[in-house]
Amino acid sequence: MPWPPIQKETPTISSLIPPDLYHPPPLTHYWVYLLSLVFVSLLIKHWDTPAFSFTHLFLHHHARIVGRLWLTVHAFGLRFASHPFNLNRFMQEKQSQAVSGPNSRRDFIKQTATVAATVATVNMFKTPVYGQNKAPSTGRVIGANDRITVGFIGVGGQGMAHVRSQKNDAAANNVELVATCDVWKNRVASSKAYIGGKCEGYDDYRKLLERKDIDAVTIATVDHWHTKCSLDAIQTGKHVYVEKPMTRYLGEAFQIHDAVKNSKTVFQVGSQGCSDAKWHKAAEMIKAGKIGQMVMAQGSYPRNNPKGEWNYNIDPQAKAENLDWKNWLGPVSKKIPFNADHYFRWRKYYPYCGGLLGDLFPHRLHPYMLASGNPEYPTRVVSIATKRVHSDKNTPGTPERDVPEHVELLAEFPSGLTLVMISSTVCESGLIEQINGHKGTLYMSGNRVELKPERQFAEEVEPETISGIKPGEDVAVHEKNWFDCIRDGKAPNANIDLATKVQTVISLGEMSERLGVACKFDPKTRKITTGDGKVMPVTELKPITYGWTDLS
Ligand SMILES: NC(=O)c1ccc[n+]([C@@H]2O[C@H](COP(=O)([O-])OP(=O)(O)OC[C@H]3O[C@@H](n4cnc5c(N)ncnc54)[C@H](O)[C@@H]3O)[C@@H](O)[C@H]2O)c1
């Protein structure tokens, strides 16, 4: 057969594998090697028993021959086993035990890609600070009347909003603010002074986490630190409130998900919209069947800033001398020298965030998915985005952003619900907030929810308007929900199950936009694929992560 084969139709990746790679040597070689290992181990174990005396004598007198023979077998075995193809094939066979049916060449390519992606993800976390391979410590059991001690990691704009709010409500929530941490010394000093009392300041969050008297941490660092800080906090038995987006990348979301599930940590993501009661009211109405089968939902978070959103003021006091820039960069691959524009305006640059998708989308995605009554992983996500206004040109001296100025996202869920979501920094008129069912539509605005029947179901569905719903969207209410759950063990409003599903939509949206593809997701395998198998081969995508491009 000629190689490459003559193509009659669109080539698939699987058809491009050379046939000799497709027919590997049989795995029996591998098993022979393993058996020889077992045999020699037995020999060593029973070295001095009578049954092995003959072997003993033989080995003693022919040590050189045996040694050579052993080395040869060993070398053959190692070379065979460590050949990438055989390693992959071994892992492929392991995986296929759980999946029925013979493996096709396409399966092989997909699984090889999975192994590579898994290795990449694992490598990201291969030097855990607090022994993330060990069982997490368990924190103190907190009773209804116990005071909760809190530390703050990252005390910039939002971190200080938490400090202020938790200080205001300290008595009502029965909490004590005892520690603060930031990589910029000035912020450590100012937050410590603001909190007062016995509050200690740290420039390394690991020192804060070492304190056994701290029960809970509020994490409001730049996005690329959310995962590491959360994992380390969980490992040391702390309860965690981490700002949105939960993580920078998708693989990290599953790391946190699994860590939370294996711990007693009460974990809340800082999408305070989840504690706005109107979304819970909408969920209740949807679960009661008031709009029938859900069909579609639409929402938006639009802004318009002629000077370029997120071109915040640059404080000249922030300098390489008083700010641990290396630590700020953390897991980011591209290690640039200290850059004040990046430090203060990081939302414009891909290595540190996903732009609108990470910044504003979570504020709508969390509540909408909560309101669906049964949050689901998406089956498919598509996103398109533009950057045509070039709004940064109106702020002298700042580079143009990496991230788009306007983003639109479409997500499809297994129940049949489709979601349209828009966010912008250059166009403030958004969409009406609504969830449409087969029988009626829910409209959400301010503190009210309105149900309007579809014309065809006017006899069956009663129109309803519920107004004055409280509480509204408020960070303090969301924090209180976290403290309450730490005491009563309930799941917080923006809990890990919801947050991981939201992060999947966000990360698939980023991949879709940056790669120009539609992303499909399988929650059982956590794999992302693209296309429908006809136009393009169903190829597993290597998830975007640190070091994926120059911009990560
Ligand atoms: N829920 C909301 O409404 C809301 C609003 C604004 C921001 N946020 C989120 O809060 C987070 C922070 O945003 P911001 O506007 O306050 O940013 P910011 O840049 O003002 O503050 C981040 C702070 O974290 C510090 N930091 C970075 N790495 C650190 C580390 N390893 N250890 C300790 N400190 C570290 C920085 O020095 C900085 O002071 C972001 O994830 C953002 O998306 C949420």
C-alpha cells in the first residue's frame, strides 16, 4: 500500500498515522520482562532455602553470565517499556478496560493526547508547597457560637473591599480578622493598619496558612494565583472564599474540585450574585415547572469605557524594590521584568486572566446556572469576540490589550437549555435578562421576577410578578452565607459543584474564541473535543494552560 495513502475524501488525522506505527509489537514482550522481574525477585527472597540451593550454586559460579543476561533483559525491558509508543499503548489498554469495544486508530490518537494533556496538567502542580499528595489537614470544628478567625490573601481593590465589609460585620458574623498578606509591602502595611488589633501582616501567604489558629481565608489575588492559594489553603484545613473566576484555566478547576471533595473545606466562589434571592426564586419557579421545559436563556454584563476599561491609575509607589514581582508572576510562564502596567491593569493581558470571560461573565453565569434549578456541565460552547474600537488608544502610554473588547458566548446544556451571554467594554446596552421555557418566560430585573405565559399556554400558566425580593446582590450577604455554612455544614450559594460547571463554560469559551473552534465537553472523561466528526476529525483539544502560547 502506498504511503501516505491516496486520499479520496477529507483526510482525518487517524488516516495519517503510518501503518507500521499502527501495528506495534505484541505486548507479550512486555509481560515477559515483567515475569523475569518477578522470577529474579523470588530468587533473591528464597536465596538460602534448600529448594534454591542449586540455583544458588549456579549463580555463584556463573555470576558474570547471569549478570550479563540480567542486564540484557533489564535493558530490553526498560527500552521497550519506556518507548513513548509502548508507554502510551500500555496506558491506552489500561483506559480501555473501562470502555467497551475495540480501540480504533482514532481512539488511540485521542488517548495519546489525553496522556500528554494529563502529564502537562500534573506537571503544573508537581512541587506542592503543602504536600498536596497527602490527605488535607482538618481544621477546627466550628460550633454555632464559636468565633471564626479569618486571614486575607491579596489585599488590592477587591481584597480591601472584603476587609472593609468583614470588619463592618465582624460582630454580627462573630468573626475576627487576624491576618493579611500581599506581595506588595505597602498593601500589607495599609491593610494591617486598617484592620488593627492583633492583625499580623505577611508577604508570603504560606506563612499565613501555617497558622493553626486561622480557620478561614478570603483570597482576592490576581486570577492566576487563585488555584495555588486555594489548594494550599484546603491542604492546611482552612475554609476558602476565593474570588471569581475560580481559576485561570480549566484543569485547575478540577484540581480544586477534587481537593474540596476530599476535604471538609467550606468553599465559596466570590460571585455574589449567587446570594441575590431573585435567582433562587427563579430556580424555585423553574423547578415547580412554571415555564415548562427550559429552551433558552439570555443575559449580559455590558460596560462602555471610551478610555479603555481596566486602564486603572498606576501608583508610582509600586516598584520592584518593595513588591515581590517574581511571586506575583507565580505560575505564569512568560517571566517579564517588573511592569507597572501589567501589575495594575492585568485584566488586559491573557497571561493573567481571560479578559471579559473571566472578569464579568462569572457574575452572570453563576446566577443563571443556579437559576436553572439544576446546574449542568455544558455539552458545547462557542464564543466569538472583537477588538475593533481600540479603546486603549485614548489612554496615553498604555499598550493595546491582548483580550477582546466585546465577547459573545453560546452554551448548550444536556437538558436542552441553550444560553446566550454577552459582555462588553465598548457597548453598554445589553440584553434583557430572561429564561424562556416552552410554556412561559421568566424576566429578572432589580429585585423582581416576572413570569409571562407563552400565548399558546395562556390558559394553563398564570402570569406572576414577585417584587421586593430580598436580599439583593451584595458582597456582605455572600460572605455571611459562607460563614453560616462554615457553622452549619451546608453548601454555600456559589459552591464547588456550581463553580466547576461555570468555570467549564468560561474556559471552553476562551478556548473556542482563541482557537476559532466549537468546544464539546464530556464531564465523565473531562475531555474537550471539537467539531462533529464529519467536517473535522473529532480531535481532543489540549486545554489552554500556563505556557500554552506566548500569551499564557
Ligand atoms: N466579586 C467582585 O465583584 C470582584 C470585584 C473586583 C475584583 N474581583 C476579583 O478579585 C480579584 C482581585 O482583583 P483586584 O481588582 O482586587 O486586583 P488587584 O490587582 O487590585 O489586587 C490583587 C492583589 O493581590 C496581590 N497578590 C498577587 N499575587 C499574590 C500572592 N501570591 N500572594 C499575596 N498577594 C498577591 C497583588 O499584589 C494585589 O495587591 C480578581 O480575581 C478579581 O477578578 C471580584
